Amino acid sequence: MPPFTPYISKDFPIRGSFLRLDDKEKAWGAIDGRMRTAVRKAQQSGAIIKKVAGTKDELDALRAFCLNPNDIPTVMTDRYHLYFAYLNNELVAAILVVAINNKLFMLCHASTPAAKHENIPSLLIWHVVEDWTGKQYRVLDIGASYRATLQSFFTGWRTQEYPMLMRPPALHPTLMLTPFDTQSFGVSPVPNAENVVRAEMEKKFGGKPYTFLPRAMYGIYTLIKYLKNKGKVGDDGEVWITTTSESPYVSSCVTSAIEQICPWSRTLSDKTAVIFVIHDFGFVHPKLQEIRKIADERGIPVIEDCAYGWSTEGAGETGDYVIYSLTKEFPVQFGGFIVGKHFTHEELWNEYQTSDANKESFTLAQLSPWIGHDAENRAKRQENWRYYESIFGADRCVFPLAEKTDPGAFLLKVENEERMQESVTFVSRFDIECGNFWKNSAIMLPVHQRLERMHLEYIAGAVLATEREWCGVPRD
């Protein structure tokens, strides 16, 4: 445990308050009655509210009665929106909101005693709602506070709650993008485990031949080398890698395996000898039939990478060969499959140096309690994915969630690549695996079936803490 330090909390999730901006009437009906009463009283005060430019003089005037003047920017940009409230021609209150992604954040909310007496702070919040309803922002983020009195005020404006977690706790869970964890390691195999798993594989793969590999990456290497040995990949042959997003991002697990045998390219060319289709994070590639036609016309094989998307409808049905990763779908330590070709352990040992018969037996035993629950696993992953969508908004998802998609991660858009790296660095401090979706300005959040609501709130709370700092509010 860490040594004694002066007590500062902020290391467990509390509930922040979103105030919806899509429908003013529904927002009015959803907020606490005491807030509606305060707004009505303030409307009788004769206060006048004006949106101001935020000149130096205006910002200095705000600092004069703001309790947290460090929250006020030194220079206004178009991300900031400042409103002043006047009573009897005197400045008595102000609200400063800042745009971040698809929301407005209440950065500063200051008032004089006279303004408080007339409930003008509440009127300012409602004025922002009226000014921005139906425009480009989803919600007004009222905020969250570990100070009880301020939190009570924030809660009164809530039309949706969200988690906020500002500091990593001394004791924390380890949450990975993949479902393996300490508890799953301790689960006993079912009786006759290997036969149970092989029977499920026969159903899953429709009777096609298949091969177990220690990792899916070694399956890629083995398969490309096999095609090279069979003369399917000539001396100048390339592997064309095409993905769901067609973005520059390709996992090094894929590229480094292929590079051991031949070059790869992101474009189709005369050198293309193999088409390698990646279903990004389980979201099915949109041009499978077009790819199949190209492959048939050229007489070249198609490999589908279904490392994510074990039970995504439409994935793994078009290729001559399919690659699956067990570790991305199930709570097991090892394993992947090639479907479409069976290699003996002797072949794997002598030709490819990827045999591990002991690991196959161990992994199939580990897999036995978890296999055969595809529909419920997919449903749980979709439920977790939709939780993030409810917190961050549908427009921040890289991929929309189709009905039969088995998502491997929630890809959350951020402002730019710098913000992406900042987010991952901060969230990782909580022992949350959160990857960079490079060249896409997005981060990867876990959605697997072993995550429950408390886990999701812990993850989302850490992400939102990063965004809070981008608004100008320090985490500590």
C-alpha cells in the first residue's frame, strides 16, 4: 500500500450529469422540480442574459467574482461560449461552456450573492439549453463533484448520468481487451473436454479441415508459408491486405507474420498472389463478394482474418481459408485456428516450427467450459458496446453495430491523434488495456462478455476524466 498522504478522493466512480440538448421540452420535464422552480423564479427577476465575445476585459470581469479563476482561459477560441447575466445593468453571474467532441461542458459557473438570491445561476444553465437545443451538440455536461453540496446541485440538472473517475485507486482491477483473467484460469475443464471442444469445432467449421496453432499470428505465418511452398506465391508475389475500414491501421501481428515469407501491400496489383481480408474488430468487411470475384478471376486464394468476430454473421464464409483467435473471443491463454487446411503436428514441427502439441491439449481443456455459447457471448458484447454508445454518443463510434456483429472492441473517436495517445496513456494508469487505433484518431475500449456494468463504468469514468481535462479542468 502507498504511504500516507493528505486525503484526496476522486479514486472511485461518481455520477456526473448530462443535460440533453436534443429536445427542450423533454429536458424540462426530466430535470428536478427544484431546478424548474428556480428557473421560473429567476425569470421574474428581470435579469438579462447576453452572449459575449470573451474579450480580455470581459474575462477579467468574470475572474473578479469567479471562485475558480484558473478554469477561465486566457484567450477565448471558437470552442468557448460565454454568457453574462445582468441585474439592474450590473454583471452578476456568468456561465462559460466549452465544446469537446459532441458535447458542451460547463467549465465555469460564477455568480454574486445577489444573483444567487434571485436563482440566476439556474436561469443561465437553462438559457444554454434554449440556445443550443437541436444544434450540433448532444448534451450539456453539467459536471460531477466529490463535494456533496455541489454534487447535489449538479444532480438536479441530470437527464442522464455518467461515471467519472479522476484518479487511479490504490487497489484496482486489471481489465483487458481480451477476456482472459485470473478467475477464468482457475475454472476446471468439463468431463471429456477435448472431445467436447472438437465436436463444437466440427459444427462451427462445417466439417472443414482445421489446425490448432499456439496463436493466430502463427496461423498466418504457417498458411502464407504453405502457399509459398505450393507455388501460390511467387518470388515477386505480394499479399494484398484489405480491411473493413481501409484505414492505414493494420496490426503488427498480421504484418510481421506475413513479412517472414513475402511482402504485403495495401493495394491490389499485378503482384497480388493472396488476398488477406481483415474484419476490423469483428465488423464485417463490406466488399466480400467483390473480393471473391477478383480472387476467382485471378485464380488466387482469399484468407479471412476473423481474429475478432468469432460469431459475426457473414465473416468467415467467403475465404478459402479463415484465421480465428481463441484468446480474443474466449477467456483462455493461448490458441488460434486455421480453417480450410489441416496440418499434422509433424508437419508443423518440421516445416513451420509452429507445433506445440502440449499447448493444444492444455488449451482445449481450458476452452471446454466456454465453448458453445456464441449467441449469449455475442449478446453480452453487444450490450456492453451499447453502454459505451449511450455514454459517448452514436456519432463517436467508428463502426455502427449491426444486429449480428460480434464486436471485439468499442472504437471511440477523439479529436486527433495527439488526444488519442493522451487518452490511452491516462486510461492505462488505471490498469485498463486501451489501444490506439492509429491514423483513425480513435481508442479501443474493452467490450468482452466477462465485463459487467461496474467494469464498464470504471473504464468510461477514466476516459471521461481525460476529456474533462481537455475542457480545462485538472484531474487532481
